[in-house]
Amino acid sequence: MLRELALHTPPNVTNEGWLNALPELLRSARVGRRLARLDASLRQTLLTLFAGSAGD
């Protein structure tokens, strides 16, 4: 799953109003929904991976 997430373009934050940002918000919600479906041990592993420094 992590490889698949890394291959996707990250959400594009825009200053052109919420209506233009809505598609990016929906795309981000899809990713969040997928992460929420992971079991607790995998979520903890991802949190540790993302929260750690590159040197760890």
C-alpha cells in the first residue's frame, strides 16, 4: 500500500477558493479512508515510519 501511495501525485493545495480545491479534498479523503481501514498495528508502523527522521 505504501508503494502505491508513493506513486500517486500528492494533493494540490490551491488559493483559488474552496470550489476549485474540492476535487483535491475528495482525493485526499479517499487516501484517508484507505489508511483508516488498516489494522492498528499497521497504522502504528506507518506512524512510526512517518514520524521518524531519515537518520533513524
